Amino acid sequence: MNTNREAIYAFTKEEKAAWGSSITDNPLSSEYLDAINKAREAKAMYEASMQKDLEEKVAAMARGEEVGRQDSSIDSGSSSYEESENDSLDFDPNDVMYDKPNNNHSYFTHLNPKGDEATMVDVGAKEITRRIAVARTTVVFPPEVMEAFEVTLVDSTSPASGKHEMIGTKGPIFATAKLAGIMGAKRTSDLIPLCHPLPLEKVRVDIRLEGNKALIECECCVTHKTGVEMEAMAGASIAALTIYDMVKAVSHKVQIERTELVTKMGGKRRVQDGTETKM
């Protein structure tokens, strides 16, 4: 074990000799002591330089600036700090603990000023407006599901409308999914912790069958101080999950794809057909 330790730390002959005798019996040479002091000073200078560089990079990140890699080198007179060793000390933002207020988080409304704690947004000072949001999602059925369930046309006067219903052993699949979507939209604040409870004035869930895809659209409306996009997204998602639940006995190859916000109106930002603009 001693041999391995000596190989790892590369002890000098003077150090090994000092282990077996006292300082008074075998005093270390002044040159050796000077070398130790210089090494300690070089290490202190190096650590101070690295700390300063780290603080500068954290400050730059707080200002929203891009942080590039900067190699720090110090002429310490010692070969212990080669440039190749510095390469392993690259800055990793994930390792930094922010202990100072960071104003760059001002546009992240669900974070506190330090950016290290989630918080519910205070909407007390916001204007009450009519808020509307529409979200869409798609459920893709494998062939075995399409063959297993009866598909009926709901609106016989307009076959091109895509108003179909799938009937299974649990009952009408799309009708059940619509009710689940409405219930999910109303319970959004219970599912997503930082959402405000909203007195929804309207929830509409529409499901159309195009080929082997069920296209789900959920519209939510409210007159309030905050938007209803999360309610619309939750409604569409819960409807899709309900469809999955009602057909999974036939196949688990059913896929839920592309849940997205397509319309948002009434706030500072507007979304129309998936394109966002500021009001």
C-alpha cells in the first residue's frame, strides 16, 4: 500500500527521509522549504485566479451574455500547473449555485428573483379581458384498432365533416373523450401546480376522424386576468388519453402526437394558427 501511495503522490527522497526521523535530527534544507513555500504560493494564486474567472462568468450569465471558454494560465515557476491540466477545469453552468439576485429571470414569471424557486404569478394588477385559447392533439390508430371498432357517421347530412363516432365495448369512444376533455380543462389548476383556478365560461371539445387519425381540438374561454392556454392544452391531452384508454385492450400501438397551442387571444401575446405575435 505504501508503494502505491508513493507512486501516486511522487514523494521526494527528502520527504521519505523525514518520515523516519525528527526535524531536529534531520532538518530539511532551506532550498526544499523554499520550494514548498513557492508551490503553496503558486497554488493560492492559481485558485484565486480560477475563482475570479468563475465569478466573472457567473456575472456575465446574469447579464444574459454568452459565456465562452477562457483558459487561465499563471506563470508560477512550477510545473504542477500545465496548460493541459487547466483543460479539465472547463466551466459548467450546471455546477454553479446562484446566491445573488438575477434580474435576467424577470421574464420567467414563475421563478423568484434569484431564479432558484418556483412561485405562483401575482396577476392582481393585470387587466380583465376576454381570454380564448385553442389547442389540438392527434391520436393515431394502428390497423387492428380501426378493424376492431365500429365507426358510424354522426352527421349523415355532411359526410365530409368528419363527424364520426367509434363504438367499443365501453361505449361511444369519442363522446366519452369529449366529456373527459371538458372535465380535464376544468381541473387544470389541480393538475398543474402553478396554474390559477379559472371560472371557465366555455369549454368545447371537437373530435374528427380522418383516416386512421382522431384530430382533437379543445377551445376554452374565460373573462379574467390570465390566459386559458393551459386549460385548452389539458383538455385536448385528457381527451387523447381517454381515447387511448378505451382502445388499449385491442392494441398498445396507439400513438398520441403533436399536442400544440394554435390560438391564444386576450393577453399581451397573440397566437393565431400557431404563429405568436406581441400585442
